[in-house]
Amino acid sequence: MTGAETSGQDRARRTTAVALSYACEVDLVRNAAALLRAHLAGRSPSPLPSAATMWPRPLRAVWKEQALNQRGGMWRAIRGLNLREKVRAAAEDDPLLAEVGTQLEGLHASRHGHRNRGKLYEKYVPAPDAVVFEGESSPALFGLPKGHWINLSFASGTGVRIQPDRMAEVRQMERDERSVGERALAFGDAVLELLEHHHGPAAEEAPRLRGAARWIGREDGLLPYRPPWPRKPRPEQTITMVGLSLLGFALAAIPWTVAYKSRFLFDHPKLGVLSWVVAAMFAAAAVYRVGFRALQLPGRAAAAPGVAAAIAAVIVWQVQGPVVEHFYPGDAYARYQRQYTDECLAAGPYRIDAVQSHVEDEVLVVRPISGDPTLRLGPAREAGTDPLRPLDRTTRTVLEEYGC
């Protein structure tokens, strides 16, 4: 394993651990809030505490990015802490509850900093030959605040800076936002101390870990390290991706060919297009998964899967048309031969070389040279998925006589 791969693996493990810690902090806040609500209402808490949900394995990389970007959902959890008024009303004679209220205010301050820090910026016109961030503030549009997204997007000016008279406010909001993890732990500790004081000592047995907490220390099993896609692929890797793309395109074309040759596309266009789209998505996913593994092969071996895939793509492309036409003949005469003269009518006067046939208004008229009764079968149209069926009593009687 190279040094770059080792460094990337270590970084992936660290960021996974950070995402888990964010999710567990959110669990702490939600469960502490549930216990606090039960205490203020004088009832027992729910026997089913919340637990951070772990996304299915194919989506865990997306879960990790979402957890890192949104601190595991901390901002939504704080938004649901509508307990400040109740805590203030009940904290007059209880110093422990007053401490809970202080920590609760700190959590809301962190969310306020996260939501409003960007509103303290402004558009400005840089002064010529001036240092960075010096210049004249752009006029606000429509009387909106300078930090409104409309002003930041459409006001005149080429630069964006912190409003000069609000620097201290921005720094405070940044500190509040960064401190949300410590404040979450302090809030949980304050609630626990309050409950221990009013409801007895904490349970001796440690609670069983649930949800995302079960993966602490097992980050490699949660999100196994995968080397990144090469930024500049080698010629061998390019051959592999081209070959796999051709094979995926050929496989995705099979449902379209079947739907077109069998007239399913004309009879059910929406369902036919939907099936083709689904097949194309599966083919793209397969190319992505197989291609990523093939690119990791060393040296010239990385080109072997691409060459094999290109050969397979040519074979699939050449074979799919004749195979589909075998199961869905293009005209009524071929369908008559496939359905009847190759089977039950092979030895009678209705064999293909002993009849005269023509099509009238989607009806196949089969007239034996021997003078036997004429057969009328339908629907007789180009391709189609419907088999030929008897259209009158005489035809039905003849087919029953021959065991069709």
C-alpha cells in the first residue's frame, strides 16, 4: 500500500469518526430533551429513546457527507427544543433547572450563529489601489438588509466582505457555531444532574448502544476505504472505461430492441420507455461498480476488462436483433409458419407450401390448394406480441381437428 493510500485511508477513518460523533451528539440532545419534557410534565419518559438512524450500506457515503455538513442534524434537533419558556417558568426555585436553561440558551445561540452568520456580509465596490476589503458598500436593493441574499446576489459591486460595523458580532457567531458540540454535552450533563437530584441515582448498568453509536471504534466496517477515481486516467484505464461503456450501452439497448421489434413500444409507449430507462440506470450502475474495480488493476492488466467488454458489446449488439426477431416474427406469414405449420399443421393440407395466403384488414386468409376450408386468423399486423387466433367457427373447427 502506498503512502498516499495510507494517508487517504486514515483521513477517511477520521472523517467517519467525526460523523459518528456528530450523530451521537444529536442523540444526546434529543434524549435529554425528551427526559426534560417528561420531568417538566410530571410523567414517565418514553421507554424507547431515540437513536440516530444509520442509512443502508449503499447510501452510507451520502450519510457521512450529510452528517459532516449538517453536524449530524444538530441544527434541526436544536430547532425542536421549544422548552425555553417552560424552563424559565420552572427555574425560579431550582438552581439545577436554571443551569439547564443556561445550557439550552447556549444551544440556541449556536443555531442562531449557524443560521445568521452569513447575513452579516455585504457586497462592496473595492477602492482602486486599496488593500483587501477596503471600498464603498453597495447600496441595498428594495430596502432589504445588506446581508439579504438578494443584495448578496444582485447588488452592484464585485466583492463580498463582513460589514465593517459588525465584525465583533460575526466573530461571536463563529465561536457560538463551533462550540455547539461542547454545549450539547454540557446540556446533556445538566439534564442528567437534574434528573439524578429529583429521581434518584443513575442506573448502574451502562445503557446498550443503539443506532450510530454501535459503530464507534468500527469505522472501517461502517464505511470501508475506497481509493478515489483517478483524476487523470492512464491509457489502459481509458480503454477499460470505453469498453465497459460500450457494453453498458449495448445491454441497455436490449429492452428498446425488444419493445420496438414486438410493437410493445407502439402499443404501450410509456411502459416501454420506462423499462428502457430502468435498464439504462442498471447498466450505468453496473459500469460504475465494475469499472471502479477494474481501474485498480496494475499496469497493462487494467486494459484487459475493457477489451473483453468491447468484444462482448459487439457480440451483444449483433445478436440481439436476430434473437428478438426469432421470438417476434416481423410479418403474419412468418408468425403463421412459426405458430402452426411448424407444429400441428406440418403434415396436413395447410402446410406452408400447400396454401395460398394474403392479408386483408389485419386478417390472414389461408386458402389450401386442395380445396379444404379456408382459415381466417388474426390479428395479422407487423410484429406484435399477440399470437394468431381463429376468427370464425370454421377456422376454430379445423384447428381443433388438427390438435392446435
